[in-house]
Amino acid sequence: MIRDSLLKTIAFFDLFDFPLTAEEIKAHLMQYDLPVHIKEVKGVLGELVAEGALETIKDYTVLKGRTALPETRKARKFIAEKFWNRVKFYSHHLQHVPFVRMVAVCNNLAYDNVEESSDIDLFVVTEPGHLWTARFCLTVLLHFFGVRRHADKVAGRFCLSFFVTTEKLDMGGLQLSPEDPYLAYWTQTLAPIYGEAVYEEFKKVNSDWLRERYGLTFPESSRRHLYDFKPSPLKRFLEWILGLWFENWLKKTLKKKTLESQTALGPNAGVIVTDNMLKFHNHDRRKEYYEQWRKKVDFLIQKA
């Protein structure tokens, strides 16, 4: 039922204080697998507003009592533009990191929803067999420029917590039961800045589960920050010099220490360390977000 899908979509982004226009609601419409026209979306939204379930403010449709959100979004958009300028500047250096095949911005900045205290989350795809080398080189580079997130240095810095190889592009296996709307929208809104060919493969391998379970497709706007970088001689040279010996040495040196430090964070941490994935999230809040979202949705559907 389209009414339920509209409420699910609005309720999810409301968790992050992010109002949507009718066009954006259509692009992110949750769990609705029939073709829908924007006129139908606007018509049903109008019905829900008339019934008192939703409110409109400017071009946005929000939950009852949330009419301050458009101003919040406007303020965060201004901050996001500053962050994207930083991303663009450093992307020229990221392209030279050996064995990196794609870099994308993820989480809140991917859809322009950041505060001054936010960091810049990166999702990095590497050549198989060189995961640790790519991570090490990227960490050194960003630390050298003084823009790597660590300790209490967070605001406007790059967070390097999620690496996969080109053999592990399918995010579907990371879903939590019974539903994982956060992962679904994380995947859909991923904003690549480098590695167009790999991003196209990423979309291909994630399209089925996104569409079948959540009714989502990849919007064309996700490519708006892609920069056209050509393979550099410096990158090829570094890859030739480092080779497998450096990867094996790094893995032997860092893997055990990394696992120990991350395991100490406790059961709520999202830690995965394999040959094709390095995922370090101090606090995986997806279950919490799901429960908050489900509670909102149940209330709204019952009321509507």
C-alpha cells in the first residue's frame, strides 16, 4: 500500500532530522514495488496531510510537529557544501593511493545531512589481496595532511572504517534481521568520488536485494560527485614496488593487534576482519535505528 510506504520513508529520514520533498520521497520510496508517478505521490501525501498524519512546510512533507526540519536541513546543506569542497580537494591525492579502486562518501554527508562536529565517512574498495596495504597507505596519507579522524579529532576529518575488495561488493550479506533499512539507504545513497567502473559493478551486484526487499533503486544523482581521474604512473609504480610482500608483512603485523583493540569495544561494535573486508564501527546502531523506525511506522500507520 503506497500510504504505508510513504510513511515508512518519511519516518526513516525523520530519525536523522532530514525532511524530504515529494520528488525525494519518490526516489527513496520504501517497500513499494509498483510503478508510481509523482502526481500519485503528491496526491496521497495531500490526503495524509488532510487527515492530520503529516504536515507541509515549504516544499517538504514532515511528520506532525516537525515543521522546524526544513531550516535544519538548510543549515546542514551549507555545512555539507564546505565538507564536499574538502572532499574534492583531497580526492586528487586519494587517486594515487596504491591498490585503491574506488572511494565513496557514505552515511550522512552522502545526502548532505551533516553538522559542524560531523566527520567524513569513506567507503573504500581495493584490489583483492592488497586490503591492508591500501588501508595503511590511505591512513598515512590522510594523517600526513592532518585530516584523518582519530582520538577526539573528529570534526571535518576523514573516517577510515570500512574497506572491501572488488570481490566483496555485495552488501546484502551484512543485513540484520528482520529488516535493515539503514543498510539499504546507506547502500542506495553511497556517493562515489573515484572509481566509476567499480561503482557500476557495485550497483549491479546490489540491485537485486535492494529492489526485492526494500523497493529501492540507485538514483542518478548518486554520481554527482564522481571525478574523472586517469590512472597515474605514480600509482602504478607504487603498486609495483609494494607488491604482495608488503601486504603479507602488514597483515602479519597488524591483524592480531587490530582484532584485539576492536574486540575490546564490546558486543555492540560492528567489527569484521577478513581477507576481503575490514569494517571497524565502534558502535553499530543499526538495530537501534530499526527499532526506533519501526515504532514510528507502527504508530503512524495505526493513526492513518
